[in-house]
Amino acid sequence: MYKFLLIIFLASATLAAQPAEPLRELAEARNFYVGAAIQSRLLLNDDYANTLSREFNMIATEYETKMCEIQPFQGLYDFAATDAMIEFAEAHDMAVRGHTLLWHECFPDWLARQSAQLNREEAIAIMQDHITTVVERYKGRISAWDVVNEAFEDDGRLRQTPWLQMIGPDYIEMAFQFTHDADPDALLFYNDYNAEVMNTKSDAVYEMVADFVARGIPIHGVGLQAHFITGTIREGGHINPIRLTENIERIGELGLQVHITELDLRHDGPATDYLLNLQAENYGEIFDICLAAEACTAVITWGFTDRHTWIPQFFNNPEAAPLLFDRDFMPKPAYFAVAAALAQEETEE
Ligand code: XIL
């Protein structure tokens, strides 16, 4: 008898853990993208590949498309990893976000070594060559690019990146123009962190993109990274939902899209049930906010399984569980909260 009950209990527990309808189907029904950042070598793992293609309709290239990876030596490009990710995406009918063309990190050594000697024209030529080569190769296959990543400081000033130092502040608009020239159909995004809610940094980003729109510099959207901390998404918390909506709305009023580009929700120490449920609530809330805003067309999580995430190393917490699936690719409470948000009826504006 006891054994029998146990079997029933286990069977229903497994059933409960089975997603009714994959996230991507819920998203597609409302013309929305739910994406995940990925790494090419992990695609060799069947659990990873199957979960990814079942649940998501968009990928982002987590690091292998960055400059130091894709152009490790001057003029010598290594496209293998990006090719593999795009082939996977195409085989599974998923859109691709290219991340990222210009970033102060993953700045190649070969360029760092000569940057002090380069004049402005030479630096522009190197930037143009990089952007043109990469974007033309994936023309029509990468539908959205994070053209420039993290160009601002929290105080709203431009970050002193090597690109700023070599070229000057107009390096950003040049990068957008070169990208557009190489693939006129790709959607071009400016992407940053700590600029999700209304604040000094998001004001600076807003001013820049509004100016681009006014002057006809090709730009189509703003990426809000959203590396958040569980429990801080609430009125009076670090991420005030109302101030997030306001920021999305003002970007939308410029005629631009918003993508939540790198969502994850971290915590200190081990993941307790309490934290996992709070995390689920927070995930649901971010999806609700994006889904309710006309301009917000995609949410991409930065990875999808707690087995592979940048958080433990970067924030020094080996026990961090910031994503939708656990280390064994089982859906967490956060997964079900996202499914519920996507399944909700669209509310009338
Ligand atoms: C991180 C990747 O996750 C790591 O694999 C890589 O080594 C370093 O970069 N903001 C960004 C991303 O825009 O590019 C970063 O990704 C995380 C923070």
C-alpha cells in the first residue's frame, strides 16, 4: 500500500514538473520572443540542446561573437563558434541576437597593443573592417545586433573606452552606421546595464538614442540587460517596477523597441525555497512588465540552466541559482512563473 502511494506521489510530482506548453509556443501565440544566451560547445550536450530548442524561439551569442573571440588576431577571423550557434538556431527555427560588436571588455590584445599609436582614421578603419566583416557574413541570419555595449558610466558620462579614446564620442554613431550599411535589415540595439529603470544612466542613454532618432542615425532599439537581485524588484526596492515601465515607455515613444537582453536573478548564499519562490515572482513580474509594454518585444535570459551561468564566478557565489532551469535541466518555480505570465490574456491598452 505504502509503496503504491509512493509511486502515485512520484508520478504526480513528475507530472507537475512537466511544462504544459513550452515557453516558445506561449510566446509565439502572442508574437513575442523568449530567448536565452548560449555557448556553442554546450550544444553538444543533448539535454542542453533539447531544452533550448524546446523552450526558446531566440538565442543570443553569450561571448563567442565578441571582438576578442571572433577576431583574435588582426584580420584573422574565427567564425566557427558563431556559425555553429546560428546553424543550430536555424535548424530549430529560432531568431538570433548577435552580442556584441563593440565593448570595452573582450577588447583584443592585438588592438590594445597598438591603440596608443593609432590615429583616428586608422582606428575608424579597424572598427569599420571588424563590423563590416562580421555583420556582412551573417547578413539576414542575425536579425538583431547589440552594436555597442556598456558605453556609459553610472553617472551618465561616456565610459573611457579605448574606442572613445581613439576616435571620440562619435564612435558610437559610426558603429551604428557601419552596421546598418553591412545589413540594412538587421535591428540595431544599444545595450547597457544599470539603465533599466529611470535614473541618471538611463537618462543619458535615452538622450543619446533620442538624438540618433532625430538625426536619422540608424537605430532600432535599446537593450536593457537586467542582471537583477532577487527581492529587489518592488516599489521602494532597487528595481522599482513603475520606473522600469516608465523607461520602456519613453523609449517606445521614440519609435524604438526594447529588448530585456540579459535577464538573470541572483542571490547571496544557497538557494532556499523562500528565495526560489521570490525569484519566481520577480521573473514573472519582469515578463509581465515587458509583455504589457507595446515597445518591449523580447526577453532573453543570460543562459537558461543554473549549470552554466556567469553568475557564480563573477559574483563569487558557487551556490547561485539565477536562471529558469536547475542544474539538471528541470524547470524551477521561476520557469512556471514565466509560463504563467506568457499564458496570460493580453490586456487591452
Ligand atoms: C559575460 C559572459 O556571460 C561570460 O561568459 C564572458 O566571459 C564575460 O561576459 N554584461 C554583458 C555580457 O553585456 O556580455 C556579459 O557576459 C555579462 C555582463
